[in-house]
Amino acid sequence: MRFVSILLVFFLLLGCGEPEPRRPIKVKSGSFFKESVERNKKLLAVEEKTIKSLIERDTTNTYSVSSNGFWYYFEKKNDSSRYTPKTDDQILFSYNLSTLDNQLIYSMEDIGPTSYTVDKEQLFPGLQNAVKLLKINERATFLFPSLQAYGYLGDGQSIGPRTPLKATVELHTIIINQDSLNLKPLK
């Protein structure tokens, strides 16, 4: 019995060591993310080159470049207004989407007039920024690289992954949020 007790104490002491942390089976180096960033840069460079080539061939329109990474020109200007939509303003606009080589994907009739609260609802990134450049009754055409459009996923229907888009957008109305004008509410 004494031998069994000594053996039991021996195993208890041996089992009381520090817990050993589990080690990962694979160590990730982060190379996947680096490769992904490089792929994105190359894709963007190719798309920008294509868009700039289209702009050079278009001698009838004067393009501007957005600070958000897309190009546009106005088809119809409104010089009598100075107000462009701000965050929380409610707008009504129409737009169509086509490929850069003018193959129509969705017409204005297909989409219909769109009501949108600026910066509070989901649109693809380029369109979300494009509507903020327009005044009431203005119409402009925008050229978006795929990263400003639907990116790597597409829209799940007619727009495939990594598809640069051309959109013609017309702003119909703006319902100005009182906070946009920095007005105090009436009592």
C-alpha cells in the first residue's frame, strides 16, 4: 500500500507542471493579403488605362476627375442653382448602367426613379459619391473603375465581377435636411 501511495504522489507531482500553450499548425505570413493588394493595384491600373483611353477618343465631352477615383462629364448643367446634396438630404434621381463599351445593362426605365437619403442608404461607392456632385436638373455621365462599382462580386444578376461601369445620372429633386443648412428649428 505504501508503494502505491508513493507512486501516486510521484505521478501527481509529475503532472503538476505549467500548462503548455497550443501552437498553431500553420503560421500565416500575411502574403495572401500582400498578393491581393498587388492584384488590386494591377487591376485598377489596367482599368484606369482603359478609361483614360476612352476619354482621349471622346472629343465632344470635357471630362473632370473626381477626388474619389472616377471620371465624369455633364450632359446638362444647371447654372442657376448652387446647392448640391449633403448628408441626410433626401434626393430623387434616375440612372442607367452600361459597360464602358456602351452595352446597356440596366436602363433608367428598368431601375425607375430612385429615392435616396444621402450617405444613409446603400448604393455602390461610385454612385454614392456621384450624386453629391449634381444639382437639381443636372445630368452627367460617370465612368467608374470596378472598385468604385460592384467590385469583386458584381451585383449577383447582370453585372459580373470586376466590371467597370458607365452610369448616366439625372438628379430630379432635393429635399434639404434642415441640419444641412445649419438652421435652428422653428419654435
